[in-house]
Amino acid sequence: MTDAVERPDGPNVGEDAVVLDAKGLRAMAHPVRVHMVGLLRRYGPSTATRLAERLGVNSGTASYHLRQLGAAGFVEEDTERGNARERWWRSVHQMTELNDRELVDREPEAILAFLQSVATTYTLRTQQTLNELQTMPSAWRDTFDMSDLALRLTPEEAIALRQELRAVIARYRRDTPEAAASAPGGAERVGVITQLLPELDTPAPSEVHSGPETMTEAETS
């Protein structure tokens, strides 16, 4: 998940990544900042004015969030592009890791706020694709997929599944602003969002015996 958060068993962990600490966690516990970092990672350096247009906020708000992200080490000023009238910003990393279990225990509210911000960003990205779906070239429209599959797993099996999914994704070309120049013709950015959502309140299927017949209840995901 280049734009947001990666688990420690994901592909290329530690490669151009930042590991969240308490300070960074609080800085990123805001949907505008998560989205802003994602835009800088996706499209490369930008100004507060341009980011404000994409985010639907005013330039003063964008500047404030950029300063907060800069103080936490997520973005930095791009001095090669900036001038006296306009400051350019770039992302310092391409990936954010959340892998400190003690931090999760110490900062449960901040963790929840951060993950909710990530989920909001994912929803916005999905909605953007849906809005553009009808005008996409048919070759790309045919690649679109939204799936909802229900499995019954142990925690160990769920972790194994997550690792296998990440291993499959790691076989494909990562997207960065620099890598776009060397990608083959026709290659476009494709967002792959994986979610493993434990549903512990879902009752296990039970068999109801009524005389000689057995009736089972079907489950839909």
C-alpha cells in the first residue's frame, strides 16, 4: 500500500519507507494529511495551491497540513523547484509502515484515527474510479474489480493469506514518479487495495436438526 500503510510482512519493507512512531502517528491521524502524502507519492512534488485544488480545501489549510507533515518528517521542501513566491513540497518516503505493537497498545485512539483516515482515503480513491469508469477505455474498464469473499480462517491462516497476497503483488512493477518514465507503453497506475476484515461477531454456521432432515443456512458475504 504505497500511499498509506504497510504491514511488516509486506513486499519491499524497509525500502524507501518510514516507520510510524508516536509523533508520526499523531501527525498522520488526519484524512487530509493521509491523502496529501498519497498525492505527493503518486504524482511527485507539488505546491500547497495545487494540492488544495485536488483536496478541495483552501491553500492556507493545505499549507498548514504541509508544515505539520514536514515537522514530522513525512514531507520536505523541494528547493530545486521552489522560488521566492512559491514553495514546492515532496514526499520523503514512498511507504508508511505500522509495525510497532507497543505503539498500538500505547496509542489506541491515535491508531484508530490514523486507520480511519486511511480507510477514508481508500473510499475516496474507489469513488474516483467509479466516477470515471464509464469514460475509461474498454481495455481498462475490463480490468476493474470489486470483490467480497467470505472465508473461515484461523488467525494463523489469515496471516498466511496476507503474506501470500503481498508476495503476489510484489511480483509486479511498483509505481513511483521515477519509475513511470521507464514503464512499457500502455502502462498506467493501478491501485491494489487489500483488506482482511475479521468479522468475529459473525456466528459460525450451525446445523439445525428437525427429524430426519438437516437444514443449513446459507451465508452471503
